[in-house]
Amino acid sequence: MHEDTLKNFLGFTASISTILQFLTGALVCQKVVTNKSTGDQSALPFVCGCLSTSLWLRYGFFIKDTSIILVNSIGAALFFGYVITFALYSIRKFFQGVVCRQVSGCALTLTFILIYIQNVASPPIAQRHLGLICTLMTILFFGAPLVSLMHVLKVRSTESLPFPIILSSFLVSAQWMVYGVLLGDPYVQIPNFLGCVLTGFQLCLFYCFAQGSKGYSSELI
């Protein structure tokens, strides 16, 4: 009974933390709106977040889990808003083209996956395949900020990395990883363990290049 109580507690707190994590994107968008430019920041973390939450939302409907449906409904709506914000403030044509290609790729990928899942004959197979796809999308979401890694290493500054999202991703993935261990569910354990590793590495970059990123970090905290 004690273990069940702990599972329920972790499930509840992880859900709340996940919603709060989604809301940290508003800090990044606030900086974009204030500066009236996206600067060197990439929209890919938000595009990946939109795709990931949309797929988990479909998975939630598939298994009829209210918590997954609620969390990812909120997440999908927020990330869609963040992507729109980046598109509106991408004043440079080249970057705007990149955002459009990323959004188009996200929409095509989501459509293809949903059509595929809908036409799989066996529900258990469809559930397993969708679970694996959601796992891959979650890992992609955690690693998306690394798209700016070469730029970060070159300029020795983490200005292009969204610190609030990375920090909250680390905390949330740690919670879900522990929850997955208690459940004995590898689909929950593995992506969140990798999420801890990826986001932990990104946080180390903020420590390594603290001097070059000092001004940016203080603006976001």
C-alpha cells in the first residue's frame, strides 16, 4: 500500500511538474516578444514539443487515460502558441524559412503516424507501436536544444539554449524516471533516463560557459 501511495503521489506531482515545464516556454517567448526578434534561438525545441505532446495526446485517448489526455492537451496548445510566436518574430527570411520547414515536417510526420496507427489491424500492436514512437519523440524533445551545440561551442556562450526549458526538463524527466522504476515500465524508464542524461549535459554547458552566458541566464531566471 505504501508503494501504491508513492506511485500515486509521484504520478500527480510529475503531472503538475510537466504542466509547469510546458509553461516555462512562455519565458523564452516573452524574451522574444520584448526583443522583437528570435535572435539565435531555434524553434526546433517547440516544434518537437508540439509533435511529442500531440502524439502522447493520441496515446492517452488510445488507452483512455485522463491524466495523459489532460497534460498533453495543455502541452499541445502551449507549444503550438510558442511556435506561432517564433514564426511571427522571425524577421529574417532565412530563419523564417527554417521555421516553416520545421512546422511542415512536424505536421506531415504527425499526419502520417496517425494514419498508420488508425489502419493497424490489431489494437495491441497499434498501442505498442504508438508507445515506441512516443518514446522516440520524447527523446527528440529532450535533445532538441542540442541542435545549437556547434554554435554554443564555437562562441563559448549558451545564449542560444533555452535555459528554463532545459532545467525544467531535467527535473521532470527525473520524476518520471523514478515513477517508471516504481511501475517497472521500461517505456517510462528509458526515455526519461535518457532525458536526464541529455538535459544534464546541456546544464553542464551553462556551468562551463557561465561567463559568456551570464547576462542571458540572469534575464531568464
